[in-house]
Amino acid sequence: MSLEENRKTVQIAMKKATALSTELAQLLTEISQHEHINNPMNDIACPTTAPPIEPSKRFVITSHNEGDTLANGDVITWVDNGTLTNPNDKVNVDVNDVDQGPSTQAGSWTLQNLPAGPIEICLQEMIFDGNNVFVGTGPDRCCYGYVVEQPVTGNVEKAYDLDAIPLGTISPADWETMTGGAWNFTGTDNLVNAVDAGGDRWIQVDHLAGVLNVQNGTCFIDRKEGNDSYTVSQCIEFAPDFDHGGTDTSANSGKLGFGLAGGRDANGGLIDGGDSDTTGYSFRPGFDVYNGSLNLMGYSYYANRPGMPSNGQVFGHAIDTGVQIIPGNKYIVKMTVNHNTPGVADGSLVMEVQDANGVTLGGFTQNNVLLMDGTPYTDVNTFGSWHGGSAAFAPPVDTYVRYKDIEVFCN
């Protein structure tokens, strides 16, 4: 076969190969389409990104499981799965982003000043240089969730016996029978009544429309000095139509129920008849208004509260509990005063709010409190139920607040 004939033969073979290749490609496409249509797995979307990887925990708390209930004085322990940057580094412990302090003992810390309710405990390395000067924090911040209850413990100083008094207007004699102590009560007595509701006996205070009803009372309790503490516990029920008056400002406020106090009378923006001195304290529950909602608060006069020391009119410190009042609902309110060391601002005010089933809704712990000059003490159980401020902030309708299960504990 000549060279020319060989060239033509090759050309013909190449054309046939190309044609077969095109036909094969078409057949493969048809097969692929047919399988896709009839394959149910093709209806499942494939992820475009890989799922997140749970980061490893450098500091692992071993003493308690997440979700456990903790209390002041509990010791948490942990293991460090990493390596300290420098030998003299420490591990910082914080609760809800508030420093507890750096651990000087590797792997343990005694919890203190815990707020009521859900908390988050976080551990992070604190880096110190060779001269033991703090230079920064490590990259690993490990956090764990727990719950803190504020149990009412200690000796029952007073348990108010509402069943010991008759229904109707509560007289001064009834107050003494109910509480076991002499009461200095001011206000319109016929607005404070013993009532039965829902199978329980309550103290009901009527708040009249357009009227600032100042219903106040005080009862002396055994005086406790030094680093002791008092707790007052009560159940508060708001009328279904309970409301504030006036405009939507924090001035729409008032006081609620039973509180604690010591020393000179501390209320009304004035202490000791006009001079805002530091020889007395009070800690009472109340309500105020923010963004259109009624909120439970704690209200306290103490020696180093914001704005002190000063002369003249210095009002108390309002501290929000984070709990919105829903009219018609019941709330268990517990307020604790921990006395400070004389002359040292190491006392605290604690308020816990629970629903009717005892589930914690909110609260606060106010630390670094100096209650009063000298040796602090608690000797008064206070009572008040009223809308405060000017007449513009009076309730818009006749309404009421009720109180029961009132107890005072001392430690």
C-alpha cells in the first residue's frame, strides 16, 4: 500500500472514532439524567459547609455538673488540659462577667457573693511576666452554666400569724397579735384589711384612684450586730388591674410590703430630719416603670450608696430585679441584708424573686455595701404599700396589693 493510501485510511479511522466518541458521550448523558430523575436520594440537599466543631475545653470543672445548683461557700475544682504560659500565671474566675478573683491555688475556688438564678462561671488564664506583673489574659475562656438559689435559712425571728386576727380592718391591736410585737403604724387604717382569697388569709392594702396612699408601719425586732444577716420573705399578689399613674418614667414608683432597717429612720430622701447622714439603713421592695412595663425593684438607703456622702436630699438606691410585674400574678420575694464588718464596705444586699411555684425569676446581689457608721445592726421590720411621687403618679383606678406568708429570719 502506498503512502497516500495509508494516509487516507488513517483519516477515515479517525472520523469513525470521533463519531463513536460523540455517540458514547450522548449515551452517558442520557443515562445520567435518567438515574438522577429516578434516584430519591437526589432530593436531599447536601451541606455546602461542614458542621461546626465543638471547641475543646481547656479548663474543665470536675466538682459539679453543668446545671447543678450552687450556693455561696461551695468550692469548685477544675483540671487544666493546657499549659500555663508562665509558671506564676493564675486562673481567673468570674460569675456572670463579674470577677470573683484569681485562683492562687491551682484548680480550686470558693464561690462567694453569688446572685440568685441562672449563672455562668467562666475560667481564663491570667498571664504574668517574670516580675509577676499582669500582662494579659490567655485565649482560652471556658464557661459553664449553673443555678443559684437563695435559700431562706437561719432562726425564725418572726412568722406572722394572719389567721390569729379577724377579717376586716386591721387594728393596731391586730398588728401586735399578728406579729408578736408593737407596731408604729401610720396611714388610713381602713385601707388595710385581712381578707380571705383563694383559701388563704392575706393582708390587703387598697390603693385608691388618684390618691397617694401612704400606708407605713414599723415593728422592732431583736437587734443583731456584727457579721450577722437578716432575711424577710413574703408572698405578694397584685390585683388584676394594678397599674401605675402618670407618665412613663421611673418616678412612677412605690413601695411594697415588708422590708428591713436598722439605726435611724432612712427614707423619703431625708435621714434624721433633713441631714442625709450615714447612721441608718433600710432595704425595702418596691416597683417602678421603664419602657411601659412595671418592674419589681429593691430600694435601699445605705451609707455608701451612689451620691453619698452628701447633705440634704439624697434618695435611696433603686436596684432592678429584672422581673416584670404581671398584674394578677403572685410573687415570692426574699430580701437579705448581710451586715458589713464595722467600717469596711464588705456587706451585701440580696433580693430574689420567685413565681408562685418557687421558680426563680430574677434578683440581684449588691456587694461592697457599707450599711451605716460604726457597728451595723438590724432592729426594724418595715411595712409600706403605696404609690409614690406626686399626685400625678397615683393609680388611675382603685386597686390593691396583697401580702401573706411573711417571715423574718436571722443568722
